[in-house]
Amino acid sequence: MTETRSRQPSSISNSLRRAVSAAEGRLLNPAEQDARLRKILEIIESGSLCSIGDLALEFRLSASYLQHLFKAQTGSRLGRRLVEQRLHRAARLLLQGNMSVKEVAYAVGYKHPPSFVRAFERFFDRAPGHYRREMLIERRIS
């Protein structure tokens, strides 16, 4: 047991050294940071369903660090940006076809339709069904 204990500090310090050197290798100059941010924004705006975890894997960063970088560079929260993108896509789907609210919720990545309805109401100040009716009426009038 004493051998294991005496090895732990050196293995911890070796792990720490590897982590520090890996982090140092990830430091990017401002132009590279801008390119990375542009790529993140392209992925978000493409309409693909992605999560913070998916983006973190794509850019080989921890989810926490990715969120920190995004906020530092844009002033907005990454999670909020992803939710807004989802809800705008949901609004388009509600107006495009005959999908039910439940089907739209699933199509934009919500596992629980009531959670989708609550998020939609908070963002658009009306329930998805009311939003659809109002926008379709507006289209007929215009």
C-alpha cells in the first residue's frame, strides 16, 4: 500500500503536466479564435440539431470551457443561442406544414412536448398553436 501511495503523487503530477501541455497546445491566436467562433456560429445557424456537448466534442474542448469562450467572444450564452435557433426553426415548421405541435417539438429536438410549449411561450409570448393561427391569419390579410 505504501508503494501505491508513493506513486500517486508522481502519477498525478505527470497527469497534471500532460494536461497543462495539452492546454498550452490549444491556445489560439485571435485570428484562429475568430475562425473557430465563425465555425461554431455556422454550425448553429445551419439548423442542424446539436448540443453544447456535440460542439465541445467537435472542437475538442470541455463543454464548460466552450461555453466560457463563446460568452467571452460574443457576450451571449451558447445554450441560449442554441435554444433560440431551435425555437426559430420550430416557428418555421409550424407555418410550413401540417405538423402537430408535438411533431414539431420532436423535430426540433425536444424530448418532452410540454417543455417545448413552455420554451416557445416564453420566447414568442404565445403558445405554438396560437402563434400558428395568428401568423396564418396575418398571411391571408397581407
